[in-house]
Amino acid sequence: MGVESVSSYNSVSSSTESTEVRNPKTTLDQDDFIKLLLTQLQNQDPLSPMEDTDFIAQMAQFTSLQEMTSLNNSFDFSSAVSLIGKTVYAEQTVNGEVASILGIVENVSVEDGEVYATINNTQVLLENILQVTSNKKNEEDELL
């Protein structure tokens, strides 16, 4: 009976796998709440379904979340409207570089839930405005 040699072969893969970096959310929004609620309803035990009171409590929480979000959006817009006619300084990242913008707020708009102020024909996110200066001379002229 002949003995065959057995050799061990270790393979090292040198493939270039792309690793995707996950950036998890730090807060939950309305869509996340609905997804959680639907998942809970789909995976509940049919012999022991969710109590009515639990479901009503979750819907009340969802309604509260909607109202708070709406109130926050209204507050942001009101804050932005109060900037119209005032001189502001903002910094905005454009193509990886920080651009400084100084000028008078011409108008305010909302796009995709974000509040923008138009300064020197440039739309700037409200959160990028770092300094506000009142134009006392302009305000005095309006009073006269």
C-alpha cells in the first residue's frame, strides 16, 4: 500500500474588497418610528397581539413627534424671516472649501424641509449663519 504525500496549501487572498463605512443615525425621525411600529405589528404573536392601550400610546407618541417637528420648522422659518434686511456673516462649504459670505439677507425660502436665506444671490442654510448685525441706519430711515 503506497502512501501519498499530502501537502497543506494556505491561500491568502489579496483581493481589494471595498469596505463601506456605516454612519449610524444618532436620532430617530418619523420614518424610523413608522418602520418600527410596522415591524412590531408584523412580528407580533397572533395568539397574544399588542394591547390596544399600547398601540394608542405609540400613536400618541407619533402624533407628538409630528407636532414637535412642525413647531420646530415653524420656529426656524420665523427666525429666518426676522433676518431679512439684516447684515449677516455665514460660512458655507463649497466643493470642499469653506467660503465666507457677508451681506444683507434678501429673502428666505424652504426647500426639502431646510430653511435657506439668500445673501448676495447665494442660498445659505440658516444653520450656517454665524453672525447677525442690525442695520440701524436702514431701520432709522424706515421710521422717518
